[in-house]
Amino acid sequence: MLFSNCFKNNVLYSKDARKSLAEEHPGINNSTLTAHISLKWKAYELGEEERQMYNGKAAELMEAYKKEVEEYNKTKAAA
């Protein structure tokens, strides 16, 4: 695995949170916006239910990735 589950969950959250935070803070630069997103994730400002939603999404994506890698490896080995 290239990334830890925590990182992937944070990336999924970041994609969802970026637009709303940018609207709340017009003119904010990207690095500050990313810092806000990171602090919200790390500070557990999300409810447990919302955090579990991102954990579930990350788990689903990891399973899909593993299947794709497995299929790729089978195809490559057959060639």
C-alpha cells in the first residue's frame, strides 16, 4: 500500500470540504485552505458518524484498488 488509511480518509474529506471552506473564507490561498482542512480533520471536528462515512469510503476504494491490481498482475503474468 502506498498510503495509510488515515491519509486516504483525509484526502476524501478534503475533496468534500474544500469547496465549502473556500466559500466561507473568500480569497483564502490554497495552502491556508489546506491547513484549515487538515486541522478540522485532526481536531476531530467531524462527528463520529461523518468520520466513519469517510472510513467506509476509503475501505471501499482500497478494495476496488486491490482488485484492479490483482487483475493487472494476472494479465501481466499471462502475457
